[in-house]
Amino acid sequence: MAITKVTRHSIPAFLAFSAAQQDISDNTFTKVQFNTEKYDVDGTYDNSTNYRFTPAVAGKYNLYAQVGAYGISNTSQDITIDIYKNGSSYVQQRQGFSDMAIQNGGTYSLHTSATLISDADDYFEVYLKMNTNGVNARIDYNASLLYTFFGGYKLIT
């Protein structure tokens, strides 16, 4: 009887989150700095320099992100979150605000997710744009909750 050797395939998975506020310019796409890792199974997420996920293993991936932000003057009109692939927008979610939301201010959170195909050397980042009528905005965080986060994992195929 022949013995078949079973090898473990790498299955990258990570979850990173923001542990500090980040100021962003009005109506400009800005890379979100997810600077703390909850977990990073294969060391494929860079949480200190580029704030990006590079799978290192080709395959199908489920990526997801949520970002909370607010206009510093509470005059926000819309918010857009993008997952970029290799420096270009790949997945986008946009939310406009009603007059009531604009007047009441507050932190708005937006979530996006996608299942996509990746080469080993592709990289993924999250960008946020918030239209605040000419004033800056701020990416929010919560020290005790996963509030602004970016994660992903390889699907077993």
C-alpha cells in the first residue's frame, strides 16, 4: 500500500483595524491606515508602512472593509469606500446623506465586500472619500470595538 503525503496549503487570512483617528482632506480619496492587526495568519498584511494586503498565494479571496468617518464641521454630503487592487479602484460603495443627516452630523460607517481572484503578488488597499463641503473629515475608531476594519481570507477551492 502506498502512503500519500498530505501537505498543508497556505490559507492567508487577516483582520486589521484602525486604533487611532486619521484626518482626511475633503472630497479626496485617502488610503485608510489600518494600523493594528487582530490576526494575520501568514504575515501578508502590512500594518506599518503600506497598509495593504498582498496574498502571496494565488486564488479566490473574500475581502471586506468598514470605515467610520465624520465631517469635522458636520456638513457631510456623501461618503465613498473603495477596495483598490494594484493601485486602482476595484470595488466601490457610495452613500449619499439626506438633509436630516447633514444637519445632525455624526459618524457614518460604510461597508463593502467582494469575492475576487488574485495572483500571489497582487495587493489590496482601502481608500475613503468624504464630501464635506470644503472642510476636512476624520476617520473614526473605537478602542473597544472593531469599528473601522479591513479583512480577508483565501477561499478553499
